[in-house]
Amino acid sequence: VALSTAYTRYNRVWIPDPEEVWKSAEIAKDYKGDRVLQLLLEDGTELDYPVDPGSLPPLRNPDILVGENDLTALSYLHEPAVLHNLRIRFAESRLIYTYSGIILVAMNPYKQLPIYGDAIIHAYSGQNMGDMDPHIFAVAEEAYKQMARNNRNQSIIVSGESGAGKTVSARYAMRYFATVSKSSSNAHVEDKVLASNPITEAVGNAKTTRNDNSSRFGKYTEISFDERNQIIGANMRTYLLEKSRVVFQSENERNYHIFYQLCASARQSEFRHLKLGSAEEFNYTRMGGNTVIEGVNDRADMVETRKTFTLLGLREDFQMDIFKILAAILHLGNVQIAAVDGHLMVFCELLGLECSKVAQWLCNRKIVTSSETVVKPMTRPQAINARDALAKKIYAHLFNFIVERINQALQFSGKQHTFIGVLDIYGFETFDVNSFEQFCINYANEKLQQQFNLHVFKLEQEEYMREDIPWALIDFYDNQPVIDLIESKMGILELLDEECLLPHGTDENWLQKLYNNFINKNPLFEKPRMSNTSFVIQHFADKVEYKCESFLEKNRDTVHDMLVEVMREGKVCGASGSECCSFRSSLYLLMETLNATTPHYVRCIKPNDEKLPFEFDSKRVVQQLRACGVLETIRISAQSYPSRWTYIEFYSRYGILMTQQELSFSDKKEVCKVVLHRLIQDSNQYQFGKTKIFFRAGQVAYLEKLRLDKLRQGCIVIQKHVRGWLQRKKFLRERQAALVIQQYFRGQKAITAAALKEAWAAIVIQKHCRGYLVRNLYQLIRVATITIQAHARGFLARRSYRKMLEEHKAMILQKHTRAWLARRRLQNIRRFVLNIQLTYRVQRLQKRLEDQVGTRMLPQHLLSPTDLLYLHRILSYAVMATPLQDSCCDLRNCHAHLPHSVLESHFQSQKDCYEKEIEALNFKVVHLSQEISRLQKLFREENDINESIRHEVTRLTSENMVWSLSLGPQSCSESHTKQARMGEMWTEWSLYETWDRSFVCLADHLPLFAASDVRLSSGPKEYLGMLEYRREDEAKLIQNLILDLKPRGVVVNMIPGLPAHILFMCVRYADSLNDADMLKSLMNSAINGIKQVVKDHSEDFEMLSFWLSNTCHFLNCLKQYSGEEEFMKHNSLQQNKNCLNNFDLSEYRQILSDVAIRIYHQFIIIMENNIQPMIVPGLLEYESLQGISGLKPTGFRKRSSSIDDTDAYTMTSVLQQLSYFYSTMCQNGLDPELVRQAVKQLFFLIGAVTLNSLFLRKDMCSCRKGMQIRCNISYLEEWLKDKNLINSLAKETLEPLSQAAWLLQVKKTTDSDAEEIYERCSSLSAVQIIKILNSYTPIDDFEKRVTPSFVRKVQALLNNRGDSSQLMLDTKYLFQVTFPFTASPHALEMIQIPSSFKLGFLNRL
């Protein structure tokens, strides 16, 4: 689309204006190529503006593009667009930083702003440059990141006029590096680097008419980094100190700050020997007329200067030597040439010089010729000049010496890996009278501008090559001819040095040589028409007229030889060469350094000369923009394709212009190409790169016009239908009203007497008829109701009867079942008892028989050994049955009375019978053994079942306790009912467990009864809730229970805090032994073990959660069983019996509480580190409500989210991370109150990080983004409700963010709106509210900007607030943590140790 076609009605242009430089006007009639353009000014005035068809006035950008972070995002790139954008950002939005391609434009606000705190530094650290609002910290972060990523040295070039804020910007950049690259060593290198600034400002800065703290020298600070990108040292180079200020100051200016600091401290004891007074007493400090700066305390600044000297390691004697020299300079300024006075004597005394020699050579000059040496007296003016030259010389050498000592203090022993240089140098200067200093300054700026132009050209070329865009040669301004004029052979500087070498060289002779060499020969050199003592040079920024007076004197910078000799005797100063020569060599080294680094540019702009806050003087600003290269960058960009959009940005912004068919394509890149081919016919107006679309000037404005037309057309359609619906609704309402009126009107006409009678009769008939019908209906309904009630009551009665019958039958079944179970258990018990009795009786019979056989031994000749063995076996089997007892007695009687032959025959006759019985008994014994084995197996299975029931009962009991604590009074009866049922279940289970334990004991002791004496069981074991361990097993206990225990893969969640309970049971054992050493050793080992496992797993969230839970449970156990009444309120009787008896562990409770706090803080840090990268992408950048946000162009600095959004975090990512944290805490048994505190801390972080990012991202401050934020907050609130955490006060921590979202959406025009904002935004400070209002950015033309008058109204209402002046919320703030005491519901006697713990060496007592 040709630019000439854009000059249509309603479009706006810029026309020159003598006051505002440029002013806006609207085109009143389409331009047809005439010589006149009909315009309508903003005040309503019509203007016929004469134009040339070849050079039409510049077009104004759409309002939607005004106020952007980057000037290169503007569709029309020219001077008025840049100036207007800066005015809107600075004067209305109160934003002092703006990008212009690779340049950061910094406007001096002349006011302290809350945008430089540590919170801001941390917010910018690690961020991409396009993701945040423009800031000096963003430039510093980009330099630091490129240095770390590419291992390439960087430079930040800060330039601008005096008073534009160069020194402050350089100081903030250095502070950023010192903060983000802080080393872990104790050397405090960063503090030393920052400490160099106050010293150099004291000796090199002064008050001027333009600035209260103006740097009168150039400074390049090289900050060195090691391989870990941490600061290890620094080095400083200075350029062109303004020495003339030592001896002369203009009106309302001051000398260097250090002199006034010294005079303000003159009455202190350590400075009395300097014999100083107030600054008004010395010529060198009172010339400007005013020795005080408003708001500056010179005495306090002196204390700060001495502190920084000490911090850099400069001793008191060195400082005192410096102060002596400074005092000597002040006294030298008061020396009267007429006679030797007191000031001269003090000067010589302080410097250790011979007074007579100094007096002689201040008034005389030694001239050496080939034949003789002549001492020539000087005139009074010559003597004064010699005195002043000496003062300047001494101060210059002192300044260089101080810088040298600072560099020595900042030296480092290691090897420099990379460095970042910060150049704080004067910008282009032009005054009413320009002398040697301005010439050198502008010469340096010519060199810097040349380097800047080449760098911009190179970046443009790289951008085109990276995107595969055909590269066309761009014409840009080359200032090499000006540089050649100044520094080439036979140039201005060489002629100046040549003239200085001549004995009788003068400024006039040098100027005449310049006229002869360059007038009419070099177009960049001119002679003023009205002056013969000046010359004019056409610099890149402007023409500058230089007055040649004192050029030679300032270049020579010499002191008479004899004075130099006297100074050398006092070791004060030495000789030096030409000022031009030294400056040119140092400038050459500077350019060489800058060319070897990657430069970053900061251009400081002075918005007005009156130092008024946020006042914009267009004339002064545009003058500086032309001088600092910003407009040159714009011009270079505008020559080719200045507007550049990523495909994602274009698709999002102009999706409204796409057809349904185009939107159906999956490849967004192809969709963009198809749409552009359709919308812009001339393909030369854009180019497709790999990741971006390049547009020529004006094409984005054309697309914005198409988009606005489409939106306007859609609005018209919506308005048409809404208005049609409203009109139809109004018509139907009026039609109905007309019908009603007609009805009443027609009825009024029809009323007669007969009609009234008939109507009355009809009414009477209707009354009786309706009464009859209603009575009939009533009777019918009554009969039906009674019938229904009868059937319903019968049904309910029968159902109740059936239910009672079923319950009665169930009770009968339960009774018989329980009786059958009881009988079966009784039979089992009887069977066991009988078997035990049988075994016991057999044992006794066997023992008795052995005793009798022993006392009544048969003769050996009657019984053979084989017979005795048979007899013993038969008897041992026989006694197992009761019927065999009598036979045994008969046998014993026979053995006692019968002879051997009778016994043998009787024994033989019974042998067969006994063998058969023995076989039967053997079979019975085998059968009984099998039965016992089967019963033992059955009992083991029942025991396992009972064990699982016990664990389940324990778990349900603990849950019931937690529920009873968490539930309110409304569920009290429910809780008691559950507890009663649990108690019944526990009682019944305990009875069964007692029986089973008895069976197991009997079964286990059966072999013992069979093998030895019988020991009857005394009943079930009763445990004491202690774990016995040996002293030598303590290390193994700590290793297995604490150090090696893993939360996952181990069954530890049956009882929350099981390791803590096991530890406490061991503590109880040590307490029961009354062994202080054993208890102390165990407690110390346990605490040290917890500390060690937390230290070893400091980044493991699950491990920290697990041990935070166990530490709290251990602490609660120590309190619960301490014997203190306040902790025993919820204990059972048995738990009270388990209290510690011998030792007070309150000291260890305090230690454990401190350990728990440290674990909690580390636990919170891990959660914050995990969730923090998700917060801004999830809550601020992610579109929960799809389709309502529209991206705007971002210019040279692209947002990272506009390049690739495939792996970006979403709101779902944040919720999933929160759910993971919550589930892990619950699984590890963390106390619910502690969980609520942790969630509250996380929600505070989410709100603070999101709000801080919102403050620093103007592109996010829109109504639509407010809707997105409000939607995302609702997701967080739903998550709290789902997890039953709504009473955790976490929702309240999001209140500032919620109010900020509301503020973005609310109407912001009237006084009532301002009052509503004042009342509703109670959680936001005044600074934060004003920041959001100033940053509010419309996404579409239908939205309106917040007017400055409305912001002032809100600010007036907020002035009464006494809240904080800080803009950012402290994301590192931690709420105070409290560990609630919760009594453990678990009985220590019932706790068992899982085998997976590998604690078999512990014994339950």
C-alpha cells in the first residue's frame, strides 16, 4: 500500500510547531495530489497546509501503538512519532525507560522512584529483555547473560548531557552486577567495587547549573569476573578531568564536593591541624556564590567518604595525606601575590616545602637561553595564573593518585575470565561559549557515534541474514570526515600541538592556520561571520562554535619548571605532556577496548532545564535525541523493514481478519502468508523470514486500520441487533398498553341498566354453581385423601413390622452363630487342655514308674536287657491311657512277689496284647500331632487376620481423633457414635485376641510340655510401651531408623510419625533405667541424625516433608509424655502411666523445635523454587479464557512467549504442582495446621510474584488481562475448597493481586470511580495503585487510556494513607511458623515395628 494513499480523511499527521516542535492534526479531506492539505487542528481550527507531493507531512501512528516499550514497534518511524511516544510514556505514564532498538533511552525524572530495590533486581535477574518493562537492570542483565553464555566481554556505554542521569545509571548497573554475581567468599569484592563510586564522586563530581552531582570526568570501570561469573575485582580508567573547576566556578556552581566536605568537618579534632574554616573563607570554594546544595549534608558525606576509604583498605595516614593536599590547595587559592602571608606558610607546612622558594618562583620565572639564564619577574596576573596552574596541577596528580590506589585496592590475584565495562562519559555538549573541554568531549562523542553506527548497521545485517531476508545496502550517516578533520595529519589537533611547541605560539596564530587550511576546503569547517576568534565544526549532532581563547594554555597544561622542581622536592607532582596527546591516546585505548566487546547503549535524556519532576520540554528532548544517535537508529531501521512481528504475534493479533477456511489450516505460518497475500497486494511491502514477518513503514498501521474496520463492522452488527431487539420489545409493550386502553374504553361505552342486571344475575348463578362444583370437588378430594392415608399408613406399618421381624431373625441367627462359635472355641480349648493334662499325667506316671523301678530293681538274672527295654517302652506307652493304670499296678505287684518263672510266663502272655495296644497308641499320637500342626496353622492365620484388624482399628481410631478435632460442634454426636462403635469393636477384638493369644501360647508350649516339666501360661502378654536396646546398638538404630530410611518403598504410613514413636519408646526405656548418659547420648544422636539426613537431602522435597512430620511428632511425644498437665489433657489413663519419670527433656524440646523450624524453612524454599518458574507463565501469561487477549507488537526486543509457546507453563501446571505438594504432605502425616501454614506461604509467593511482574510489565496492564488474572485466581480458590483449606488464610494472601485485577477492569473516568478505587483497593499501597493506573495499556482502540487528571484525583485521595512507599512486594517474606501440639492417639503398647525397618535388635518390653 503506497504511503500517499494513506492521506485520507480522519487520518492524522504531524506538522512542525515552533513551541512543541511537532503538533498533531487530522486530515479533513482526502488528499488528491494537490499543493494544499486540508487539516483540522486539535483545538478545532481549520488549516490549509501547503505541501509538496514529494514530501508529505509524516503520518501519526494509531493510538493503539502509542506508548509502546520499544520505539521500533511503531508503524511510522520518524522524529515526531518518537517524541510523542516518549512524551506519553514519561509525562503521562510516569515511565522513564524506553527501548529504541538496541538503545535504552533513560529520562531523568528528577525524583526518587521506588524501582531500584533488591526486589526489582531479583525480578529482572534471569529474565529475557523483552519480557519485562525497559529498565537499566534489563540492560545489565542482558550484558551479564551474554557474558556468561558466550564467554565474551561486554560494555555498557552510558552517555548524555550533564544532568541527564549518567552517573546514577552507571551506579545502578554496577550495583546490579554486584548483587546478582555475589561471591560466596568473605572478601566482599562487590562492596569494594561499589565503594569506589562515592570516592570518585567526591573528588570528581561537582554542582553545576544543570546538575547538583555532575561528573566532571569520564570513567570506564572494568568489572572482572571469574569462570563462575562472580566478581573478583575491578579496574578504573578516567578521561579528561575538568581541572579548570579547581580554580574557577561559574555563578551558582561549586568546586568538587571533597573541598566542601573537608570544610564542613574542619572543627573536628583530627582536622584541626589543617587550619581550615568554612567554605566561604576560601577563594576556590566561594566563587560560585552558593556553597550549599539543598538537601545535601557535606559533613555526613565526609563520614561516608572516609568509610569507603576504609572499606577499600586505605589506611588513616593515607587518608590524612590526601586531606593535607586538599587543604593545601585551598590555602594556595588564598595566597596573596603582594607579600608572603599565612596561607602560603600553611601551604608549605602541609606539603613539606620551603616557603621562600615557593614564594620566589610564584612571582618569578626562569628563562634559559643558549648563553645565559635570566630570572624574570612576573606581573600580578601572570603570578596569579602561575598559582592557579600549580593548584590545577596538584589536584590533577592527586586525582590520578587516588584512582591508582583504588585500582590497587580492587586488584585480584586470580585470572580474569571475562569482564563487563561500564562507561560513564559526557555526551555531546554545546554551550553559548564552547572551549577546549567541549572540543575534546565532542571529539570523543564523534568516535563513539562512529562505533555506534557501525554496530547498529552490523546488527541490522545480522538480523536480515538470520531470517534469510535479501540484504540491501542501507545508507547511514558516516562521520569519518569529521574525525579526519580533527585527528588526521595536519588536522586540528596536530596543528594545535605544533603551535604549542613554538616559544611564541598563540591562540590567534593557531586559529589563523585553521582558517588557512580548512576554509573553502573542508565543508565541515566554517568561519563565523561575526567573529575572528572562533571556528565552527559541523558535528554529527549539530554545528558547534568554539572560541579559541585558552586552547593553547589548556593543551600545554604546564607549570613553570622551577615550581615543578620545588614540588618534586616535596614529592607532590611531576611533569606531563600535551593534554591533547594524552587524551587522544587514552581515547584510542578506549575505542580499542569497546570494539573488542559487545556494546550495550544507554542514552540519558534531560527532560527540562528547570529540574522539575516529570516535566517534558519537547525542544530540549528533541535536541538531545538528535545528538545521542537515537534518531539515527530509527532512520536506519525505517529505511528497510522497520516493523517486525513473529508469526505467533501476527496470528494472535490479526486472526480477526482471517476467514474460516484460513483458520482451519493447522500451520500458523502458512496461514499468515495466505492472509498477507490477500490483504496486501504489493509483495514488496513485506518479507517472510524464518521466525518473523518484516513490514515496510506504514503497513502495520494499514493492518490496524483493517482490523479496526472489521471490529467496527462487527460492533455495528451487534448494535443493530441489540437496538432492533430493544425497539421490538418497546413496540410490543406499547401495543399491549394500547390494547388494554382500547379494551377499557370499549367496555365503558357498552355499560347499560339491563346489562348491569343481567350481569348481577349471572354473577349470582355463577356463585351458586361454583360453590356446588367446589363442594363436590372437596368431597371427592377428601375421600381420596383418606383412602390414600389409610393405604400409606398400612404400608408403613407393614414395612415397619417386616423390618422388626428381619431384625429379630437376624438377632436369633447372630445368637446361634455366636453360640456355635463360642462352643467351637470351648471345644478347642477343652481339647487342648485335655491333651496338656494327658501329657502332664503321662510325664508324672513315667517319673513315678522310674522311681519305683529304681527302688525295686528286678534281679538281673531274671530280666535281660532286651526285656527291660521292652518293659520300659510298654510302660511309657501304657501310662498315656487311663485304663492301663491298674495293669501297671498289678505288674509292679507281680514284680515284687512272684518268682522269675511266673513273671516270664505272664510277661510273654501279655507281650502280644501290649504290642497291639502300642501300635494303636502310636497311631493315635501321630494323629494328634497332625491335628496340633493343623490347629497351629489355623491359629497363625487367625493371628494374621487379627493383626490386620488391629492395624485397621488403630488407623480408624487415629482418623477418628483427627476428625473429631477438625470437625465442629455440628458433628459432635456423629463423632461420639463412631467412637462408641469403635470402642465396641475394639472390646470384641481384644477378647478374641486374648483367646487367640492363649491358643498360640498353648500351641507354642506343647513341645516344651512334652520334653520337660510343664509350665502353665499365666495369660496374654501386657507390653509396657518401651523398646529395649543395648548401648552398642545405638549407632545401628540411628543408621537404620533415620539415615537409611526412605519415605517411599517402606510401609511407614500405617501410623503417622512411626519412626518418631519408635524413637520415643527407646527414650522411655532409657528413662526407665534412670541412665542419664544413655538418654543424653540417644537424644543427641537422634537430633544429629535428623540434621544430617536433612542436610544430605536438602533438595529432596519428599524427604524434607517426611522428616518435618517425624520431628514434629517426636516433639509432640516429648510434650505429651512429659508429665506436664497442659499436655496431658487428651491422654488416656494408660498414656498417663507411660509418662517419663526421671528426666526433664524441655531443653531437648527447644532444640527439636529449632531443628523443626530450620527444616520448615528449607522445606518452604524447595517448594518455592519448584513453583516459582511456573507462576508468571501460568497466572499472568497463560490465557485461561481463550481468545480474549490480543498480542501487540514488541519491537526489537521480542518477548520469549511470542517466539515459542509450546512448552510454556499453564495454570494447570501450577495446580498440579500444588496438588503434588499437598498430597505429599498428607501422605507423610504432616499436621493439618502445618499444612495450612505451608499452603498460605505458597499462595503468598504466588500472589507476590505475579503482582511484582505485573508492576514491571506494562503490556500486561489491560482490562482483558485483568479478566484472565481474576479467572486464574478463581481456579486457586476452587483448589483451596477442594482440599478443605479455605480456612487456612491462603485466600487472603491473594487479596492484593485480586484487587489489582479488579483495578484493571474497573471504569476509570469519573470522581466516583476514583472514590471507589480508594475504598476497594485497601490491600494495595498508593505507589502500587498509581503504578497500575499509569501502566494501564489499552489493547484495542475501543478502550480508553487513563487520563493524567484522573490519576491525580486518585493520588490526592491516597495522600492520606500512611502505607509503604515500596513498589514491590517482598517475595522472600516468611510468615511466622507455629508448631501446634497434637496429642498422639496411638497407644505405645500397641505399636509394632515393621520388619522392613531392620530393627530386629530392639525388644518390646
